[in-house]
Amino acid sequence: QVQLVESGGGLVQTGGSLRLSCVAPGTIFGASTMAWYRQAPGRPRDWVATISRAGIPQPLNSLKDRFTISRDNAKNTLYLEMKNVKLEDTATYYCKFVSGNDEYWGQGIQVTVTP
């Protein structure tokens, strides 16, 4: 019943930038803590950043100078802005919403960084 729709992935050269979006139903958006994860081939799914219900961002320390998590409550949209991308940023990126004890995941979107 609950579907998260991701967009904004694709090919990007090293040093470039892009923005991922994740749209959620309004029925869960306002009550949810939100996060981004990523998974590279052969690696576990790693946490990237979280933003609280109050809008306070908390990124992974190693990414906080390049990645920014934000949310627009009026548009029911979660964002991940990626700047100065590196080859190791290549992965499938997933958004996650947590509402109470319920978790909802996006379908995953591919980001491929080229030389």
C-alpha cells in the first residue's frame, strides 16, 4: 500500500553532482524519520544519512562534506544532494522511511560515477 518513488540517478563524471529524490505518501511523510542508504556490488547496504522528524540532518561523517540530506514537507519529498562525486560513490541508493515501528523502502536507484 505504501510506495516510495525514487528518481534522479544516472551517470555522472567524477567531480560532478546530482540530486536524488524520494516521494512518499502524505499519510506517512510528516510522521516519519527518513534516511538514505547505498549498496555497491558485493558490499553490504550502508547507511548514508538520516533526517529527523524535526528536520535535523545527520550524515555519515566520511560523507558530510559532500552529501546533504534534506526534506520538503510541502512536497512530500526527501532529497540527497551529492557533490564532488567519486568513483567509490557508485552504488544503488535507497530511501527509507520509519513511521512508528514500520519501515518502508524505495525501489533503489542506480548512481554510476565515471572517470
